[in-house]
Amino acid sequence: MGKIGFRIRSTREGQVPVYVYVYWPYGAREEVKTGLFVQLDNWNKDSQRSVGVSLSDLELNEALDRLEHHLLRVMNQNDFKCMASVDSILEKHVNQCFYRVKYDKSETLLYHIESYIESASYRRVKRTGSIGLSQNSIRNLMRFYEVIEEFEAYKNTSIYLNAIDHGLVHSFQEWLLSVKQYSVNSAGLQLKLLKMVCKDAERKGVTVHSYTRHIESFTQRSKDRILQTLSFDEISQIKALKDLPSTLENTRRWILIGLFIGQRVSDLLSLKPSQVRFAEVGVYVDLLQQKTDKHVTVGVVDKEVIELLTKYFPFTITQQQFNKQLKTICQLAGITQMVKGYKTCEVSKRRKIGIYPKYSIISSHDLRRSFATNYFGKIPTPILMQITGHSKESTFLSYIGAQVNKDAYADAFMRVAATL
């Protein structure tokens, strides 16, 4: 007589897959996923069932009972001397029990996300015409894979490309925003990646639901954005800090350099002394922006920052350490006023809006935004855009939360029109 049992193998929190194992009468042991999921804390190892009382828990136990009875009938009805020559029959009978159509793995969404990541090094980047996705793009895709894994556990099913219809996409969006409490921008990015992977699979001849062509991403409304910057007065407070421990002094130097060259933190912290050249009235800083592949030369005239770049160049630091010590430096500098902004909750790991001390919500990217904001209106916008690497004025203005100066365009028109 054979034996049938159920178990879970994962130890991560949340929804986890349930496995069925069978010792067939002819001696072989098989184990496969049932395609069912259970909340980890609700699983009882002894009863091999969920002890939860929700509707989904009751439905799970009912499905496991049905599968157990189905497999018992299989054992009683088959000639196992013949079955002994079959490599795997358990998955077949699980699918028969639940009336599932057997799909090829290559038709799943997770398979094509994984395929997209594996081919990252030779994919053409449309924006630049270059070959190879950036590390940031690869990180986004890897996180997207994890998000879809979580969503499949939530839905108790695998996601196939031909089943991604309006209802599934709407459910995914609602799950991201309501259940996972993603920010609007983060949720919008997941939908953008979903459409991108589906489109790539369709190009390869895979059957994809026609609705995937109509998936729409979204971003946070401009009026809902809350931006943090450091003013010239606050920069002076940071400059005035003295007698700091060596690690904090090193971070202070990186902060001041970042505030005066206007680059992303990845480009800032990878800066080397060899990228600094003397100019007639200051120094040049030559960069190749990692995200855009743009060559940029920034001119620096601030005397203290020139001294840091040429005499007291800071040593290497990680982005995580920099972000943490940036807040400490701002606190020591007295940048403690209460401001409205977003802060990551340590429990949910999601950003929540509230009133916080300014130093606690300043991040490394705010240095670049501070540079653009502080010089906007004082330096011609095209020059600032050349330094920051923005291609469109509308994108640049949205980045710093400014509006297009329509009066300036009207004045320029009237000056020319008056001479005609």
C-alpha cells in the first residue's frame, strides 16, 4: 500500500506553496507542487492542513482532501507493475484532479522575466543605441521577478502570458497599491515592466493576451510630489562644521562636492582625482554619466570645494553608508526644522508622508536636486541641463518642481516682433 502526504518547504513569511508527496506501491517516491498556497503560520505539520479559519483556508483544505481521495483512487485502480516504468506520473494526476491544462514552462511570465534578465548583456538600449542594459535596469527586473513571485503566491496560481487580461492587470495594480502599499511611482514601474516583458515575448512568437498591448503605466502627479533640497544657507551650515571624526569628515567632503557638481550619487561616489582638471577660474570635473552614457564636464568655482577636489579628495564610501552619514551631518549642522515629506517606515518598509525633522528625510539624490534648484534662474537653464544630463526642459523643470516661465517666452517674442 502506498502513502500520500502534504508539506511545505519554504520558511519565508507569508503565502508559501504546498507540496504533495507519494510513496507509490511499486516503491518509487515522488513530490511535486500542488499549485496551492497557504499562510506559513496557518500550516499544521501534524494534520498536514491549514488551521486558519478564513474562506481561503477552508477552500485549501477542501482541495487537499479532494487531491488525496483522487490519488487514493489512482492507487487502487492501476496496475503498478506497468506504472513502474513511468518516470513521473504524480504531476499528471495533480493536474487531472484540478482539471488543469498542462502548460509549457516557457509560457509563464516568470520564465520570460528570467529570460529577459539572462539576455541583458546583449540587449539593445533604444534610447542610446548601445548594447547592454544598465545595472539599474537589471536590478529593477530582478525585483520585478520577486514581485511577480509574491503576486502568484497571493493569487494561488502561476501567471501565463495568454491569461494577462484586463481583470488580472487590474488585480495586480490593486494588489500593488492597496495590499503591498507601493508608492504610485513604484507601482507604475511594475506595470511598465510587465508590458515590456510581454511585448518582448510576443516578438518571439509566444502567445500573449492582446490586452497586454494596452497596459498603461502611471506616475505620481506633480502637485503631490514633495521635494527636499538644501539651500545655500544650509550648505554654509555644513561648511561650518569642524573637528568631525574622520569618517564623518570624509562624508562631509563628498556632500559638498555633490552639492556643487549636480550628479547622481553613483557618479559622485565613483569620482576619481584623475577626473579633475584645472581651469582658468576654477576646476573642470569630467564625467561619463552611468545612467545616460553622456559625457559631462562640470565647472566648479567654489573655493572650498576646489580645495577638496585638488588637495583633500575624499576616500571611497558605499552609497548605503553615505546616505546614513548624510543624515548625521545634516543633523549636526542644525538642519533640524520640521518639514513635510516621505519617510520609510521600518516595519512596512514603505514610504509614508508626515512631518519629520528635515535631516531625517534628506537623501543622496537631494544633493543633485539642490544643485539644480539653487542655480535655477541664476544660470541659463540649457547650461544647467547640460550639467545634470537632462535632455528636455520639461523633464528638468519637473525634476526641480518648477514651472515653465511663459512670460519669458512671451517677452522674447515681443522683443523680436517689435523690430519687424
